[in-house]
Amino acid sequence: MNELWLFFGFLGHNQYVQLIVHTIIAALLSVIVAKLATRKLQIVPSGCQNVMEATVSGILYIGKDVANEEIARKYLTLAGSLAIFIFMGNFIGIIPGFEAPTANVNLTLSLAILVFLYYHFEGIRAQGLGHYIAHFAGPVKWLAPLMFPVEILSHFSRIISLAFRLFGNIKGDDLFLAVLLMLAPWVFPLAGFALLTFSAFLQAFVFMVLTYVYLYGAVTGQEEAL
């Protein structure tokens, strides 16, 4: 987006400074929403509590669908936190004067590496180091020399897939919004806003689903069933 529209432009237009500032904003918004939802818990939820309960229920439902109930609940904290943070990061980029931190590959790559390292850690913890490494060789022993490097490359490609899918889509959305505002700055682009809001939700959803998928495959060793 045009740097002239940045509210925090007075801090400088260095991309790393703006990335840090907007990442902090997205994180703070996530924490604030969580605090508002749990501040006065009620049996019959309303307002923010109702929205967050629906969000958590939705994440659990998707987790059960792509993995199983045990894994969905066990890794709800990670998957849910990523989904909410990524959505906030995507969403603030729609607001003129702000940048989406998820439109910067440095952040999306960091999130992808976090998921990559964590699901391997959980896989080793669940199956043991030897058994976990062995499953990279595949079920056919004589194909192991071929399958092992292919599987290793496949897993590393997940970092690229996670990072650049999120980065590319949100960066494209930022450019789309910038064009809308340049062409008709006096008209609030409601249709464009609705489309970009849906995209912000969709990209957070995809990242969350893939996190569950990778965790399920690592913990159970059943990646071929996904």
C-alpha cells in the first residue's frame, strides 16, 4: 500500500520497522479479543464471548475433520492462536493507514518454520526418533534410498508452501486495495472490503488446517491417509 497512507509512517518507511509495528498490533488485537471474550464468562454467551466460542468450536470441528478429536483438542492452542493472529494480521491490512504484516514474507516464513519445527518435534516425541526417521524411508525397503531424499524434500517444501501461499495472497490483496483507493479514494469500496475480509479469513483458515494436517501426519505416521 502507498506509504503516504501509513499511520506509523513517522517511525520511518523501513519495511522491517513497519513489519515489527504491525506484527505487534496484530498480536495485541488477538490478546485484546481473547481478554474481552473471557472477561465476564456467562452460561449464555453474548457479544465477544459468543463470537469467540463459535470460533473455537469451528476450529475444533475442522480439527476433528482433518485429524481426530484427540489431536484437535491437544493442539487447539497452537492452531487457534495461529488462526486468530493470522486473521488479525490479514485484516488490519484492509484498513487504510495500516499494513498487513502477513504481506511480508519474513513473517510468513517465520510462522511456517515454527509449524515445521513443532510438528517434527511432536512426531519424534510421539513415535520416538528412530521410528519417526524410519517412516521417511517408506514401507518398501528396497525403495528406501529413493524415498528418503524425496520425503525430506517434500517436508522442506511445506515451509515454502505455507509461507508463500499466505504471503502471496495477502500481498496481492494489499495491491488490490491500493488500486481501489487510488482509483476511487472518495468512495469506500464496500464490495472490495467484503472480498478482502473473506480472503483474510480464508488464508487464516487454510494455514490452520494445514497445521492440523501436518501435526496429524507427524504424530500418527499416517501422512499417506491425508
